[in-house]
Amino acid sequence: MPDRYTYPGTEVLINIPGYRDQALLDLAEKDLAEIGLARLRVHPIPGHFNLPHLQAIHRRLVGDLYEWAGEIRTTDTQAMGTGVPYCRPEFIQEFAREVFAGIAKDKLLAGLDHDAFTGRLAHHWGELTALHPFRDGNTRSQSAFFDQLARQAGWRIDWARLDLDRVKDARILAVSRSSERLRDELAPAITALSRPAGA
């Protein structure tokens, strides 16, 4: 079935600059995302840690590359090389309500000790990974989302201490089985802030 997001006959996503070479597109996306993530740490997007908030983060990160930035995908997708499917498009809105209601029920992870915070963060990240609401750019958007959530709850994620490939594998495992490995990957990189961000 043709993918409306890609150039005909290719797997390259249709993009605003018009790159037809996947390597060039990957490089542009990486550069823009790194700049966007750095800016978001300094000037986070206000929001309620719900789907519109995540959509706004996604638009900020990839809006210069993709016209559909921030829009819910309309095609099926799966974790590349794993066969693990993500949420079907027709169920994204319904599942999103459950995912973000869970985060709200956990009071945005505020008031938890290190073990409890890390465990709940891993659980919700696994759920959001399964949701996978965008055609591309999910990992970076989720990283920015949870970085902001962690800071508001009084914790810091030291991304330099994480093996991102291992975290990616653990996130996929959280979709198909359990979030325990993701919790274990995240735990050493999570430290307490002297006070919650914005306090």
C-alpha cells in the first residue's frame, strides 16, 4: 500500500527542503532536533503533559522539515527491524486518552522517591512508545516531553549517561513485554534537582 508520507517509489519522507537522499534527510533531522531539544530545555513549551502538549513539542522539533509536524499519523507503522506494531491509527486518540490519563493519575510523577519515579517514568514511556502518534520524530518528542516532566517533578535526566541504543531497545521491550529493563537503563541517569524547575 502506498505511503502518503513518502516520495513515490522510495522510503524517504516527503520534506519541506525537498531532500530525496535519506542520508541528507537524516542529517538535517538530527541537526534540527539537537538544536530544538537544547532550546526546549531552556524554554520548555507550556502545557499539561497531554496529547496537545506532545503535539506542540513535535511541531517545535520537526516543523521545519515536515508539513505534518504535530499531526496524528494516518498510516500503520511498527518498530523497525522488530516486527513490534505500534497503535493502529484509528485507535490513537482513544489510547492517548488512557496514556495521558495515567500520567495525570500519577500526579505528573511529583512527590516520588528515586525508585518510584524511575519505575513510573519507564512505565509511561513504554505506553507512549506503544502509542507512537506521529509518522516520524516520536523518540525525540518523547525525550523532550519526559525531560520536561522530570524537571517539573524535581528530577534531572542526564542524557549523556544513557546508551541511547540500549534505551531504544528497552522502550521496544516495554511495548511488547515489560518496562523493567527501561527502568534499569534510566535509573543511573536520573538525579534529583535541588528544587523543581520553575519553583
